[in-house]
Amino acid sequence: MSFEYAESKEEDVVIMAKTIWGEARGESDEGKIAVGWVIRNRAEQPCWWGKSIAGVCLKKWQFSCWNPNDPNSGKIAELSDDVLSPFVNIANSILEGSVDDPTSGATHYHTEAVDPKWAIGREATCEIGHHLFYKDIG
């Protein structure tokens, strides 16, 4: 493991779990795991997007569920432990490395419903559920 924890492992796990919930709660487990691996892949490649799991998740304008104008941002704060628990399990599995990266090292993704400028001319590493995943975008 080559990433840092922010304040504590527990904080990073919860922030990752909330990010997965906000970004991929309607996806299959593989889709949720894929989004979590994007977070881990970014943390393992410290860059402008952060050096820790929490730093990567909370980097301004990177994960829409944390954007102030996104409806999910208000919902994240009110998640019950029961709702969050399966996402915490997924986050722990990703951080412990007990589940493989289905994205082949992707550091970016978007839903198939949008066509962001940064993705133009780039080839996706894979498509899982409603998300396209990309690697090494800098």
C-alpha cells in the first residue's frame, strides 16, 4: 500500500464509503468497487488531486457528490450507519487489497450520460455499469 491515511484509517474509510455511496449507490458491487479503486489509484499516485484517501475524495470539484451544488452533498451528512455499512465494507475491502481493481488502474471516470472535455480523444480502460473508466489522465 503506497498511500497515506489522512487523520486516521477510520476517517478515510468512512469518507471513501460516503463517496462510493454518493457516486455509485445504484451500481452493482463491481461498479461500487470500481469507483472505490479510482479513489485508491489516485491516492497511490499523489498528484494535484491529493495524497490521502480523504484528500482525494474531498478535492474540490473531483467527486460531484461532495460539490455544494450537488443534491447528494446534503444527503451524505445524514446517512445512517445501517445505510453506510455495506459501503464501509466495500471501502475496507479496497483499502486492504482483498478485492482486485476491475478498472485496470483507472484514475478517472464519468457516467455514460455525459461527455466531459477531458475524456475527448481518450480510450476508456473499461465500462462497468453506467460508468466509463480512464487511466493516466494528467
